[in-house]
Amino acid sequence: MKKVLLFSFLLFAAITLAACGNNEEENSGSSDSEGNEESEANEESEGGEINLYTGRHYDTDQELYDQFTEETGIEVNVIEGKDDELIARMEREGKASEADLLITADAGRLHRAKSDDLLQEVDSEVLNENIPENLRDEENEWFGLTKRARVIVYNEETVNPDDIQSYSDLTKDEWEDKVLIRSSENIYNQSLVASMIAQDGEEAAKEWAQGIVDNMSREPQGGDRDQAKGIAAGEGDVAVMNTYYLGQMLYSEDEEEVEVAEQLGVIFPDQEGDGTHVNISGVGLAASSQNTEEAQQFMEFLTEESAQEQFAEANYEYPVNENVEPTEVLQEWGEFEEQDINLSELGENNGEAIQIMNEVGWK
């Protein structure tokens, strides 16, 4: 009887141990499976994505975005629009906005986005090293990507460039009915006046704006290219425009634009004074961003030498990264001294600039 009981006990113990072993194998298999699934999920999520609200509309920019995705695996979802419309959209969307980044074509607009609490600070040694201090926000909420100078262009057959050394020269009596320039609604002109307020005060800026209105050859119309075309058509002798527009015209597929641009000379104003006005296209990290690490990585990518070279070559803009040379056509125009102001002042003085332009009748 005792032998039977002992045998039964040993049999029960063996069965129990076997069952435990099977459970451990099952549990071990389940753990491995879950681990594999988790690993696969992590691989799928590697890279991520960012949503870019941009006022720039160039095929070459998209090529840069594609290159960034290829290098990092981070998808760039591009939402294009006019700068003011994109800022208004971010304001409407508020904290629910899916925007990670905002790119605009003017420092004043970036300042407005910052003032409306639409941007956030970025702490990046890369950005600080790649971008000069005057071309980024003092609190690191926006950063320049490209530069463009606002210059004076002239009819090489009718104008002696020695007669125009500064923006203020355009207000002299000899240029009455000869000056072409865009409307007061144009942000580039608003920022030009804002820079004059920063350097010389409101009264001096108003005096200059009044002189420009008095010497206009026609009511403002069209964009920068249209001012250049106005010179070729004999509607004026001098015009104010951004350098990159002239570069685009010189290498345009439109033969008329090339012909117009080849008739024009370039003057960098105030080389013996305050320097030529420079503005930027720039980028800010959206306050609503849910992908801040990826967005910062993208910002840094756009300021590295390779991307800066592509900006310069493709769109005839000046690089913000001082290690990168301007494109050949810009080098042919020569080096120049820039206004010595932080571009945040373009936004800070924007309201006063608009008021001045309205007061003097700049349409």
C-alpha cells in the first residue's frame, strides 16, 4: 500500500513539473512574440514626420525637403500659402494646430508670429553657430535661412551710377518722375522703412518716404520684376528691388525677362553710411509642435553648408551661413556692407512704418 501511495505521489509530481515547464515555454514564447511586435512597431515609427507651413514656393525647396527625408527618414508634410494667411491659420488653430514649423519671406512676419505666441524657443548650438546673431531672434524663436538685399537698379543707358550712392539720393529733385517702386502694402518696402526708423528715427524715415512718393514715375503696381520691366519700357530710370528677383530674371526661361535684366545695373546703397538693407526668409518652431526634436533637426539641416549652397545656387539668395559663398552672379555684383541692426527691429517698427507710408500718401 505504501509503495502504491509513493508511486502515485511521484507520478503526480512529474505531471505537475511537466505542466509548469509547458507554461514557462508558452509564456516565454508569448514574451518573444510581443517583443518582436514591439520592435517592429519601433522600426515603423523611426523617423517620424513634421508639418511645415511655408510661404516659400520653390521647386528647389522641395528638393531639399526630399533630401532631408532620405537622410533622416523624417517625412516633411508641406502646407503652402501666403505668409499672412499661414500666420492667421495658426492663430485660428491655436494649441490644436498641427504646425511644427513656420517659414516666411520676411523677418517682420516672423516677429509678428512670435508676438502672437505662435513660436517657441529653440536651444541649438548648431543654429547659433551657423547663423549670425543679427539674423536670428534675440530669444531664439526664429532663425534666418536666406538673405536678400534690397538694392537700387538703374537703366545703364540713361543713368550714371555715381549719381546714386544712397537710398536718400532717390528723393533728390533730379529723380522726379523717375522712381519705380512697389506699393506700401508690400512687406519688403515696409521693412525697408522700418529699418530706417531703427537707424535714423521716425522723422527721417517719414522725410524719405515723402521724397519717394514725390519722385514716383507712376502709382505703385506689380511686383519687383514689374519695376524692372518698367525701366525697360521707359516708365522710369531707377527702381528698388530685391537682388534675388534680378538673379532669377537673368537666368529665366522667359527671354523677355532676360532681355530686361541685361539692361540693368545694380547699386548697393549707403556703402559709406548705414549700409544696404537686408531681409531674410526664415523659420520658427511652432508653439503647437508635437515633433520638436524632428523639427529642430530639420531647422539645423537647412542651415548646414550643403543646404545653404543649394539655396544660393537655385534661387540667387545670399546664404546666412558665412562659410558658404554666394552664387557666381551675386559675386559679380560685388561685396557690400549691410545695415547693422538686428532684424527683430523690422517687426518691432512695422506698425510705425505702415503709419508713415499712409501719412505721406504712399499707395
